Amino acid sequence: MSLEDPPGLRPLASVSLTHVQFDPSDPIGMVMAYISLAPLALIISYVTLIAFRRDLATCLMLIGQLVNEGVNFVAKKIVRQARPTEYLGNGYGMPSSHSQFVAFFAAYVTIYTIRRLHFRHAVWKPLICAACILMAALVAYSRIRLSYHTPKQVIVGLTCGTIFAGLWFLLCDNVLIPAVDLDHPIARWLLLKDTSRIPTILVFEYENAMEEIRRLRELDSAQKRK
């Protein structure tokens, strides 16, 4: 606390989750800072998807994402390697949590897209995979550009996140999803469903929705004729 601070007040700390510093003289510093917030946007997307779709695969992916963060937290405590600059946040830097987070997301979505999703047009699969990989690469680069992590810390984070995503997908696909009883009262109360085995899920949902819309229209027309 400095001499100018009012008496009785303690020093305040910032929330590092959204507090990203950058060099204003860097022409792309601000862009990198916003890109670095991608994990926060992904968490919001997870919660939104789960709240409105109640899909088992998405729920398990979020659980895996959180476990992945727990693995990163433990790894940092074990390795205890400092960040390249002391003034950018507290805690250790090996492995990079941002890099491990986005690597898990990109790898899991890529595997799930290739193994489970089907589209009418083949171009969608490579586009989705490329977009996820590009996002992960940009976030990882932003951590180096903003001096929050060394290249080695970022590479290790990317590697750990990718490996864990593959292991988590195998666990979900072979153990967790088959073990969940969707007819259990709790699952039914939560409206939990598993669409991972349904081919072309977008087409399936569209056709079922349109069928119900047509049925309701016919019902309305019949009532008006009465």
C-alpha cells in the first residue's frame, strides 16, 4: 500500500481470467489480447449448449475440459516453472493453461467431427476441423506474443491438451456414454439425450421439427374449418 492510499484499505487484486495485458506499441497487441480470451468464450458456449440442448456428449466434453484444467493445475504445481516475465500474472507457467485448454477443445472437436458427425456436403468436416485448429494456434501464439509463456511452455500445453482429448474421447465413447442410463428418472428430469449415434443430426432435427410444424398447421386448419 502506498502513502497516498486511504488508511484502512488493503491492496486490490485483479481477476486474471479477463485481465490481459499487452504492449500498446505492438500493432497486433490488442488483437492478441482479445484472442487470448477465447477460453472464456468457449466456457460460455459450453454452458449455453448444455442448457438448451441437454446433449450427453456435450456434457461429457465439458467435464473433460474441466478435468483437463485440473491436470494442468497439478502439473504446474509439480513442475513449478516460472513465467518468462514476473509482472504478468501470478502462478507458474509450465505448461500453458490457455494452450492446453484450446488444444483439448480443438482436438476433441476434430475427433468427434471425423468420427461422429455427418453432413450433406463433405466440405463441412475439414472446415470445422481447420477452424478449431486455427483458433487453437492463434490462442497459443498470443500467449507467446504477449509474453505470458515461453514457446516451450506453450508447446507442452498443446501436447498435453491434445493427448488428453484423445484419451477422454476413448473413455467417453467406450465407457461413459454406454454406462449412462438415459431412462433413469434423473436423466429424464434433466431431459438428457444422446445424439452421438444419430447420423446427420442437423438433418434429423430439421426433418422432425418440420414434421411437427406441418402437423400443428394441419391441426389449426382443421379447427378453423370447424
